[in-house]
Amino acid sequence: MRRRLCLFWGLLLASALGAAVQAETLRIATGELPPYASAARPDQGISLHIVRQAFAKAGVQVEYVFLPWTRALVETRDGKWDATAAWGRNAERDKGFLVSDNVLTEQWQILYRSDRNFTWSSLQDLAGLRIGVVADYTYTPAFWRMAKDGTLRADVAPDDVSNLNKLLAGRVDVVPLDRNVACDLLGAKFTGEQARRVRAHPKLFVPDFTTHLMMSEKLPASAKRMEAFNRGLKALRQSGEYGKILQQQPCAADLAQAQQGG
């Protein structure tokens, strides 16, 4: 009888421990970047929904903590948070992190006002133009090199809304921005008349702008968690659910569709 009771309690304890592991909740630091990451959206944003569903495929729950982006990055690198999402690749920023497979590919284009004739084929064509940028954004290494050496004139603003306001006011000539972000901001922060004054050149500013989940190398569990995430992300793609989540945002402005492949 005693042996049966020991076996019973042993199985019960093992079951409880297994459930605890299975129900692990990861705290992921992120920031506001609608429609990809937003505390105001029911799904908390397209990117964050993909991350949540990928982890769910691996039996892991997630909880998002919204912070200023730089703070989210620094604190995650230090090990305060289990992960941070979602980031473009940058050799300097990637230091100290494990980086996931691609969560989604953004469509970065160059925005300009509808009252001017604008075209471009290489970064050199942007020389002489006032380019509205955000200091912490990835863009491309070549872009930042040319901005640093003075070939390109980068006009720094604290955020995308400020850059769009500058564009409409004629204080900058062009603004590189992801199409979905531009559509979301123009619909939420500007009037219809203002939105109609913005155009997007169809050539991709960044040909392959992938975004990623990142985990600190300081946390012992990061490697196994990253394996689980990548496995779940692959399963999400194969199931067809990924394609349903990844959607083109409705656009308040007449922005040209991006030409894939640059």
C-alpha cells in the first residue's frame, strides 16, 4: 500500500512539474511601433502576434512589457527580460544576443510629397536632399556611412511622426519608412488631406529588411528557448497560420506597393 502511495505521489509531482515547465511564461521587452508592436491593438501588433503564436507552437506562453526601445534593448542584453522583439539586424546592436530566424520582412520605401517629382535608383541619387531619419533606426550600413561622411544629409528626428510632419511642412525632402508603419501613422495621426499629400517610391529602400527576436547570451536558458522559438516559427509557417497573420495594412495614403527584389 505504501509503495502504491509513493508511486501515486511521485507521478502527481512529476505531472505538476511537467505542467509548470509547459506553462512557462517568458517576459519579452518591446516598444511601440504600430502596426507591428502596439499595446493598444487586441493582438498587440503583427510582429508580436507572430512571436506569441510561434512560442505557443512550442508550448510556451509570453507576456509583453512595453518600454522605450533603447531601454528594452539594454535591459534585455543585461538579462532582465527573457527576450526582446522585434529588431532589424545590426552588427553592433546584435552583440551579446542570440538572434532568431526571420519573424517578418518589412517593406522600407522612400516617402516624398506629391507636389514634387522624385525618383531614385541608388543612394547617391539622394545626395543633396534633406533626409528625415530616426537616430536609432537600422536603415543600412551604407546609408549610415554616407551620412557620417557627409555624402548624405541626414536630418534626425525623435520619431516617425516628427519626420512625417517635417515632410509635410517642407523641412525635409524625403523620409525612409516601412510602408505598413507609414500607412498606420498617416491614418491615425494625420488628416485625410495630409495623407493624400504623401507618396512612396516603389523601389525598396532596404531590399531585405528582416526582423528578429533576440535573447541575451547571459541567460543560461536562452539557447534552448531560441531553439524552441525557431521550431515553433517554422511550424507556424508550415501550418498556413503565418500567412493569415501577415497582412498588408489598409492605407490612408496613395502609397505605391513595394517592388519586391529591389
